[in-house]
Amino acid sequence: MSMQNVAPTACAITPPKRKALKHIPGDEGWPIIGKTLEVLADPKGHIERNAAKYGLCYRSHMFGETSIVLLGPEANELVMFDQAKQFSSEHGWGNILGRLFPRGLMLRDFEEHRLHRRALSVAFKSEPMKSYFTELDRGIAARVAQWRAKPGEMLIYPAMKQLTLDLAATSFLGADIGPEVDEINRAFVDMVVAAVAPIRKPLPGTQMARGVRGRKRIVAYFAEQIPIRRARGGGNDLFSQLCQATHEDGALLSEQDIIDHMSFLMMAAHDTLTSSLTSFVGELAAHPDWQQKLRDEVGALGIAADQPTSLKHLDAMPPSEMTFKEALRLKPPVPSMPRRAVRDFSFRGYAIPAGTMVGVNPLFTHHMRDIWPEPDKFDPLRFTDEAQRGRHRFAWVPFGGGAHMCLGLHFANMQAKCFARHFVQNLDVSLAPGYRPEWQMWPIPKPRDGLKVMVKPA
């Protein structure tokens, strides 16, 4: 099918009148601001209180609009799997990401999304992934060696943010990107911060203004590099792969499509993984028994500390995988996911009209007591094969699901297990007595104080 025959979702979907949603129980809070401040202050507590009072489908008012919250694995399956193509991701995420990451994969719908996802999938096939892995392994080993040489107190979140940003730049842009890498990284950081800034206009001195400048710098870099990469050919970094990627009709991705996809993928690759790896290290520090289990697992692989990791080694690390999954359960990197209904639908007996903004909530689902006994307890054994048997397939959704399931989930798992290998083999990490880090859970979980840990050679 030619991309010329595929139109994006309609430019505007009209929200329904507020009275059209009055039959759904809920509390819209204060005029204008609604429940926004309450959600930002305590997203998990807020949604659990509302679920207890109103059930798994309720009405709220956030970010200037009346919306409907749909909860639980059945809601996740309805909205994420979306077999009937009833929910627009583009018009769900647009207000948050549209200015800085326009037309990224998550901001495309239905047939257009399918065709672009298929074109992008070439960058996540076996051979490119092997190349990414070589660079990831080398970069992680070097950074862990630096941490090992400086024992004492360490702030994990900023250290992890720099690591994942550097790794994304190397894997996605190529090891020979040169001195521009620091400037490119700063531009991405400004864009990510601006995407969730409370002031949504690029007024002078605001985070949004810095984000818009960062986007201009990124666009200029990619626009300059695309013809160079295409003429050069080859290259196993993601950018070079996309410069050669084609649609089903054989047409190359347009320059603008490559710019938009690269901007979005680099943001998604480092920001959510920063959160996940920080949570992973925090749980290891709080649970030395599991830290030792992972260290024993790595020891059984028989790899010397200065030897590279292989993909076969990762297949032999089930406890590390279970531990990472449990960290993602406790603190999913995308705790809520917005969509907008493009047609009328119903959920739990409530008729919901087209145009309604709806949200599903992995953070809530991951803490439902009837699915996860003692849901706030860290227990990687929830992810043994036996424990997972019979569990609803949308009960654990840190990577989303359906057509919009994270394209880079295998990349993330590969990076996490590679990180686990080097980290536990070289470092012992602990928390100070009585220290309990406080986490900001929305829009992407992060420790408010950076997560202070004590590190020493293992």
C-alpha cells in the first residue's frame, strides 16, 4: 500500500458535552483545575481512593478536560489491544508530546501507525540488535568501572540518566557521532523536561522555550545528516538503519518522518529506561538477598569481569529478568496512558460517547490485590513460569500492549540484563539505615532526591 493513500487520523476530534458524561459516577473537583493538583501530588493514592468509591470506571477532570478513567486488566485489554480501532493514541498523547515530539510512532494511529511501525521494525531486527548490544555492553562496562573506582555515597538517578542518554546516543546515532554528542544530549534533555512542563507555551525563560530550542537543534542535526547517511550506506546504528528503511511500496521514509521517529525513539529509549533501571537498583539496595541471588547467577555464567557479555549469557539470567519485571511492576515507567475515543463504546455497563478522553492506568493494575497479593511487597517470584500461568495477559503492562506495544521492549530487556550483569558483578549497593526514598510517580517515576545509595566493590 502506498503511503500516499494513508491519511493520518482526523485533525480534530470534538470532545462531548460535559452533560453527556454525567451518568458516570465521579468527582470533577475544582472549577478549571479539576483534580489535576491532587493527581500530581499522589497519583497512586488518588486513583485507589476513587476506585474504592466509584468502581473501575469513573469520571474525573484533569488538565482542563472531563475524562473517564478505566481500570483493571479488562480495561487495559479493551483500550490497548483495541481490536475494533476505537481509541486514538495520537489524540490521547497529542497535548503532552505533540509540540516537541510530533508524529512520533505513538502519535500515529491505525493503518498509518501499522505501516510506519513496520518500516521502523527493520532497526530492531537481529543484526542491528547485535550491533547495538556490542556498544551497550562496552559502554555499561566502562561506566560501572568508573563507579567502582569511586566507592561511597552515590545518587543513582542522575548517574543512570547520563548513562542511558550516552548509550542511546551511541546505539542510535553511531559510535562516531563526534563532539556534537554533548550538544545533542543537552537538546534531548531540554525537550524531555519541557514535554511535562506545567507552562505549555514557549514563553521566554520557560522550560518549554528551552525545549522548543532543543527541538530546532535536533531537527537541524538530523536534516543535515540524513543525506550523508543515505549516500554512505551501511551502518548498524538505528539512525543509519532508518535512513535506508522503506515502506511496503519500496519508498524510503521521508526526511521529516525520520526526524520525527528519531526524536521520539531517543526520548523513549532513555527516559523510561532511566526510571526502570533506577527502580531496579533501588530494589537491589533494599533487598540484599536478591542482590546476592543475582550475583550468584552472574558468577555461574563463568564470565571474567573484564570479558564481554554475549546474548547467550542473557538467556541464562532468569532471576535477573524476574527482578527487573518486578521493579517494572512496582513502578511502571509509564504509569498512565491516555487515549481518545473515536467512536461510542461501553465499559462495565456505561455508555461512553465518541470524543471522550479516556485513561488506563498500569500503576493501578500492577497493585490490584486480587491479582498481586501484598502488592507493595517486592517479590520477583511473581514472575516464575508457574506464578504467571493463568494471570490475565493485560495484568502486567509496563510496555503497553496491542498495536502500540513498545517497539523497543526487547532492546530495553537486553539493556537491563546487560546492566545487571556488570552491576552486580562489580558493585555492592545498599541503603543507609532508616532511609526510604520518596518517589514522584507521574509522569514518569523518579526519586525526588535522586536515590542515595552506598556503593563499594563487590
